[in-house]
Amino acid sequence: MQKTFLVIFFLVVGYSAFAQKEIILNYQEVDYKKIHFGFTVGFNTMDFKLTPTMNNYGVDSALVPEINKLVPGFHVAIVSSLKLNDYFDLRFLPGISLGQRNILFYDENNQIDSEMKIESTFIDIPFVIKYKATRINNTRPYLIGGINIRRDMARNKEFNEDEDIYIKLKPLDFYYEIGFGFDFYLAYFKFSTEIKYSVGTLNVVSSNASEDFPQYANAIEKLNSRMFMISFHFE
């Protein structure tokens, strides 16, 4: 019994000492600025939601497309943040995202016919609303949601038989984005970690098929872009 009281006593004393310890709030001025700036670096994986052309199934020489493994990509951006009130910010983060997506095509014998590697370099123009929870010491969780206009500067403009490129992509797409993150207030700047999911709303595959290899474009009815992003903000 005495040992139990001793343990409880030391726990109470330790907790009291911790509670009385003064916590220094770092970099408070950023919460009061109307506008502030920064930059972002991060990693991404690009993907497609692929809808095959169902009426090709069972037809001689028809191909069945499938998304292959995901490939890591990279992105950078400039941060411009406008304070709307104590809990909401409007953020503009123009930048560049680089990545790759692979499509496998299977023949009627379920054998791999070819693998098409589609590289993309997106110009990102996102507008995001950021909802910030109450700051707890030097940490503040948040939610984000918004839209992103992306233009693919490295899309497949021409067919390339040497690289097995037999489909073309449209350059422009409109995305909606959702995510969450945490702000960490350091001595001289704010560091944030963020996870975001982007969903493209347009069908980006072109109906223009190669004259020599039309079966590849004809096998795909829709391609809708997806992107999963992990970002690190410095503000």
C-alpha cells in the first residue's frame, strides 16, 4: 500500500511540475499577418482512374488496359496565404509537379502486349481554403479544400513508336482537392506537413488514334487523373 501511495505521489508531483513549466510560444506574429509567403517541396504519386472500352472485349486483337505500379514524383510551389479571419485562410500555391504513370495492355490471351509510360510535367494553379483549428502550444492542425487548374506540359503530343506511345493526352484538366495537415511553429518560421488528394474531373485521353496502332486508343474510354501528394511548407 505504501508503495502505491509513493507512486501516486511522485506522479502528481511530476505532473504539477510539468503543468507549471512555462511553454514558449514560437513565431506568433505569423498568425496576425494579413498576407504571408513561403515555399513548398514534396513528393507525389500520379494515377489514372481508367475506364476501358467494354465493347472491345471478345473482339479479335482487342486490348485490355490496366494501370501498372505507381511511380514516385516530385513537386515544388510558392506559397501565398491571405488571412480571412482567425480560422480561415485563402491560399494560392502556383508550382510544378513532375511524375509518371504506366499503363499495361493485355491481349486476348491475357498476355502483356505492351507497357506505355506516360510522363507528365504539370503547371499547377491551385486556390485552397484552409481551416485552422485552435492553436495548441506550438502546433495547429488544419483542413484544406479547393480547386486546381493543371496544364500538362509534357503530355504525349505525338505518337512515338520507338517509345511505345500510341495514345495522346489532352493538356488541360480541372481538379478538386481535399487534405489535412499540421502547422508546427518554430523559432523563426512555420513548418507544415500536409497530405492532399487531387481528383481530375475531365477525360484527358484523346480520341485521336494512331493510324498504325489504333487498338490502344480504342481500348480506353476514359482516363481521369488522380494525384496523392505529401507536402512540406516553409512559411
